[in-house]
Amino acid sequence: AQSVAQPEDQVNVAEGNPLTVKCTYSVSGNPYLFWYVQYPNRGLQFLLKYITGDNLVKGSYGFEAEFNKSQTSFHLKKPSALVSDSALYFCAVRSEGSYNQGGKLIFGQGTELSVKP
Amino acid sequence: NAGVTQTPKFRVLKTGQSMTLLCAQDMNHEYMYWYRQDPGMGLRLIHYSVGEGTTAKGEVPDGYNVSRLKKQNFLLGLESAAPSQTSVYFCASSYGQARGQPQHFGDGTRLSIL
């Protein structure tokens, strides 16, 4: 069965410091991996994805994520955090072969990122 | 460019009442999805559709029905609301089978069942 784990419910970072939000996954076949961000009272916004190729993918707002196949991880990173990055972050996965199931995504439970001035 | 629009944004129901949540997308997407979001549980898929006139069950379909009569609209129905259905409901859409296409989300409907 496919699954996603975000081991930290909350991550606290000082503004200007690097941040990491962790994600591990389990899927049969090749994974398609996604990060989304959710601001209060809003829907999820797409940040970045890994499909194939370079293990380091870059996305919106200066975020990047590193795909590690051996560790089945897809951690979200940013070199210098901003207060405005404070939000709820979701990792999601689907398998390469899931297109005949509507391309369904499996979401992690979310990690609350708090960036303090 | 509206993207994915959900109506209503808020609703309070009494146990046993029925209602329909509407999702509309203007991106000509083939696939549409209904999720519910509960604290500490991420998003869970209720039902989805891979095209006009088709629907399928997701992870937590019990107590819900859906219809996709038009490509741009995806309706979620609660026939007899229960307090356990108090949640935030999100609609999403995406292109069809193209690899790795992200889902685009609406801003949600906050539903309380008393």
C-alpha cells in the first residue's frame, strides 16, 4: 500500500536560518512526489514535484526538495527562511502506474512550519 | 482566471439534513477530486472522476455521493448529514494522464454538522 509519513508535526525556525521539512514515502514502482503549501483558510498550493531526472528539484518561493531513492525520502528545504513561509506543508505521492486510478495522491498528515523573526 | 471555485464557503447543518457542495473549474481539466481535511490526518480522498459522466470511490466514500454531469463541475452530496462529517472539504482538478501533473485546489468548504 502507498503511504507518506511526515515525522514532525511542527518545525520551528528562526528567520534567515535554513529549514528542512521531512517526508518519507512507500510506493510500488517509481514514485511521483509533490510538495504543497497551505495558508490559513486557503486551499493547497503546488510548490514542486519530482518525476524523474535530477534528484534536486527547485520550486516556487525559493523552495527545493531532494529525492533520495535509497532512503525513500523527499525532504523540502530552503536556504534562508522567511516569516512569510509560516504555513502548513504537505508531502504527497502517487505511483507511476496509478494513472488508471485517476492519478490519486496519497498525502502526509502535514507539518506546521513556524518561522520567528 | 478563477481556477477551482467551491460554493458555499461555509455551512452549518443539523444532523439528518442534506446538502450539495459544488465545485467548478475553468481549466478544462479531465480529472476532479473531492477530499476532506481533518486535523492531524492530512487530506483523504472521498470520490474522484476521470471524466464527464464517470465517478469512482476514494478512501472514505461512505455517506457521500457525487456526480459529474458536466466536465467543469463536480458535485458532492451528503444525503443525511452526521456529526462525523464535520470537516473542511476541498475540491481539486488536474489534467488527465499526463505525467506528474499537479492537482489544483479550491479554497475549501467549511462544514459543521450539529
